[in-house]
Amino acid sequence: MECVFGFVGNGFAVVAADTSAVHSILVHKSNEDKIMVLDSHKLIAASGESGDRVQFTEYIQKNVALYQFRNGIPLTTAAAANFTRGELATALRKNPYFVNILLAGYDKETGPSLYYIDYIATLHKVDKGAFGYGSYFSLSMMDRHYHSGMTVEEAIDLVDKCIMEIRSRLVVAPPNFVIKIVDKDGAREYAWRESVKDAAVASA
């Protein structure tokens, strides 16, 4: 029951994701961070098969870092999104990754942006987007309350509205969420919304 969503505000982009690692009817952990910091000004939020998600996002992260190391300049958010889309398209005809991605970034020239990339290598630049079962509720909440030029406070309030809607309406709702923001000051973790904490394992 994965939930990943995000949108663009006034000078920033915010993404949120559930933190449940689930297989079949089992919850393995409830503090799995599904939003990777791609570089200083980019975030990549992913949902899908856990192995594909981890392997593919790490592969993209290392290749973005390699490009910057070789050329001395970072990829723009649009270039990183197109590179990600190209790798998914290449894999689609060989050994496909079942992973859906929201890529958020901030560029000095163009400001904040958000890209929607699904597992069949569809790429769109969007103002708001979501993946997973939670998208049924978060997209409707964003349709109702989102507007361009939102402040950080308004954006976090909308994120909380989406999380509350998911928790109250989804049959098997994920309990915990992580929220991250990218703006002119860089990509960073903003907050966690936790209703369940992983119990510490007692030593034998």
C-alpha cells in the first residue's frame, strides 16, 4: 500500500512518501526512507518492488555523481529526469524495473520543478503528482487545495491533509511518512509523521 506524492510551491518542491517496507501480508519495517537525496539540489522519491526501487535509485544517484565528477558541473533537474527516463526505457526492453519515480529539484535558472516518471518510462513535468494506492486520495486533496505559489507552511499543511486522508480512508494505510523539501538552500529532510515506531530488538 505504497504512497508517494509531491508538488511544487513558491521557490521549492516538496515530496512525501510512506516508510513501510512490506512483503505480502508482512510489514518488515516502518522506517524505510523511500526518498533519496540525488545530489545537493535534487530528490528522487520512488515506489515499487523494494529490490528494484533500491537498486535503480542508487544506480541513478551514482551516475548523476559520476557525470558531475567527470564534467565539473551538475546535471540540471530536467537532464537528470531525462537520463532516468532513458535508463528505464532501455531496461524496459531487457530486464524491466518495476519502479515509479517523482524527481524534484531546484535549478538557479529555472527554479523548482517536479517530474513524473513511471515504470514504463513515461516522463512528464508536473506541478503535482502521486503514485501508489494513496494517490487516489492525495491527488483529489491536491486538486481541491493546491494552488501555484504556495508557501512552505501551506504546503506542509496540504501534505498533512493528504496523510490524514490516506490514514483514514485506506484499508491498510501506512502509519509513517517522511517529508523532504528542495529549494535554493538545497535538498533536505523536513519532518517525519509517525504513528508507529519500530520497537528496539532485545539483545539475546
